[in-house]
Amino acid sequence: MHSRIVVWAASVLVLPFGASAQSAFEVASVKPNITGKSGWSITYTADSLRATNATLAALIQSAYGILLEDRLAGGPSWVRTTRFDVNAKAGQAQPREQLRRMAQRLLENRFGVVLTRERREQEVYALRLARADGRTGPDLHRAPDDCIRSQADRPIPQSSTGAAPTTHGRCTTIPVLATGLSRTLRVAVVDQTGLQGWWDFALAFTELAADASPGQTSLPTVFVALEEQLGLKLERNTRGSVEYFIIAAAHTPTEN
């Protein structure tokens, strides 16, 4: 059981009516997990964070939205091997981004985590418009400007192919789509489409490797699906600036 942190929703802080943003969890428990199991999970609910058998590296990735493991460097070796159970509770429901900020504060207070950031030039995929006229595909649509407020009541986008979408986004941005593609492909994807504002999309593609044998699935690869369904394309051999997170300090957690 491995955690999958998929970030297709826009990172916008919108508080529910009557709610107030907290700076820290009201109660939090951090305990070593000595079961020896390999499976782990990190789950956020409306007012809590629960992690089971997770390393500190995984907790940092979750709290800071670091989608790829190799984008987190540094720190003592135990941050990637020692396992912990974390249960933290807020006083009331909070937006997901606020819960992540509270998780960051918890890691700072209990593990002494200090992160630095640096940008490195490297080869990336460039996400660009596939059509010379700038038109998008049949499954990429502009969302209304007020879509954040009505997101919960809006239907999940469906693919025009008739297949169930492998992934979808409601009221999201193209840079967030690029971030999700980075996780799917395990390589940095940089948005160079020039598309601004809010978007809905549905994308149906095979999760098999791009060089999978023909006939294994009726769905296209993510490269073909992007062009046919969203009117976008991924181009390789592009240089871009990629952000890395460096663990400058960390210590074993304080007692509960």
C-alpha cells in the first residue's frame, strides 16, 4: 500500500463559511513504527492528518507537495528508512492547503525539519499547444471564473473517447496539469502553453509504459492522449529550471 498524492486541483486557499485558518494542529501524536512492514500511507481528511508507517522523507514530500522522490535531497540516512505513525487533529475542518501548512509546522516542531530550495537547469518535457491555430482539444474546456466556489457541485469531466478518464481536473490550471504529468512520467514537465485561467479536463490513457506491446490496451499512451484529447503535446530535449528541496536539518522526533 503506497500513497499516491495526486495534485490536479488548484492550490487555492478557500475557507468554508464560518471556518478560520489554524496555524497548527490542536493535538498531534508522533510514534516510531517498528512493525517492519514496507507498505505506508498518508491521508488527509477535512480536519486531520494520519500517516501510517511513513518515513520522514515521505512526510516532507506530502506536506510540501514534492511529487518526485529525487526532488528531495540531503538529510541523514534515517529520514528515508525509519518509519513513523503520525496522527494530528485540527479543531475544525480546514482547506487542504491549510492542512499542509499545518503539517509543515508539525514537521518543523517535532522533527526540527529545515528545508532550503534551489533551482537546477536540466532536461525536461515542455508542455505546449499541439495545434498551430492555438485551439485546444475536445476534452479541455475553460471553467467559469467562479468555479472554485461551485467546484463541489460540478460534475466530474468525462472523456469524449467514451473511456473512463484515467485522470481528470476540475477548476484547475495548466501548470497544475503539468505538475500532475510530472508525477505520471517521473520527469519534470514545464508548462509552456501560455494558457491562463481555470480549466476542466478529462484524460484517458494507458498507464503502461510508452513502449508497451501493441494490443495490450485500447487506450493511447499519455503522449498521444494529450494531443488527441487536450490539444497539447509534450516535447523532449528541452532545458528548463527545476526546483529541488534540500533537507538542511532534521532530528529524531520529540516525545509525545
